[in-house]
Amino acid sequence: MNHWLIKSEPDVFSIQDLEKVEQEPWSGVRNYQARNFMWRDMKPGDLALFYHSNAKPPGISGVAKVASASYPDPTQFDKKSEYYDPKATEEKPRWYLVDFEHIATFNELLPLQALKDDPILSEMLVCQKGTRLSITPVDKKHFTRALKLAGTKI
DNA sequence: GCCAACGTTGGC
DNA sequence: GCCAACGTTGGC
């Protein structure tokens, strides 16, 4: 099983939103590296840290689970969508996504600063300067450590 | 609001 | 295929 970190701006879609809807298609990813992770590497049952970016403060807010195989992101075909891609066709889709299912919401956000202050978690990609990828692979040891610091068991 | 980092676009 | 210009991300 692989572990991941997925970023979302809480103003747009937060862990609380995911908790409400229970499951959500991760649409709108328009970066090839992030797409490849979803399309090629994510498997149903994989677990992801849910990270709030552009938040005050930013940090990990909970855990989600990959709940589907990958399939074409329908918003790429929708002319009314802000994620519409004129170069994508139904025959040759460009963008793929998976569904995520809510697993846990942390009692308290695990802030980015706490990740940076931790000798183990500070190795994570999200702590490195200039890492803008919205989906990154995470070592199991980092995933486990984050849950421990958050005081959450799943 | 600033700005560093970095991905994408398009002219050549 | 190079690379400058441009746009976006996201912490601060």
C-alpha cells in the first residue's frame, strides 16, 4: 500500500467538507506529475494525509482513503467548468482522477510549523521549499508519525 | 500583498 | 529543442 499527501485549500474544499460528503472525486488537478500519481500509482485502499494549503495556519487536517480506480476527470470536457481543457477529448482524455473517502478529521490541525520542527516529518516533501505539487508520495514512517503527533488512530 | 519557486507556453 | 515570458502556487 502507498501513502500520499493531498493538498486542498480549505476555502475551496476542506476536510470538513469531505466529512460531510463522505466521498469526493478529486477533480481539477492540472499538473502532469500529480495526474500520473493518480492515474498510475494510486490504488484503492491507499491512505492520504489531507493538507490544508493557503490556510492560516497551513497544515494536515485529517486522513482520506483512495476509494476508486482512476478514471477521466469529467470537468475537462465541461465547457462551463473552470477546469475545462479544450485539448482533451473523450477518446483521448488528458486528466485522470480518483475518488477520495473520508477516514478521519484530526481533533486539531497539525500545523506545517510542527512538521518542520519534527526531525522525522521535516523530511517530507511538503516541508521543502518550493514544493508546489498538489499530490506527493509520503513514506509510511512519515504517515505513521503524523498520525501519532496528531493523536489520531485509524 | 510580496515574492521565490517552478511549470507551461510559444516564438524561433 | 531552447529559453524567455508568463502564470500559478503557497508560505510568510
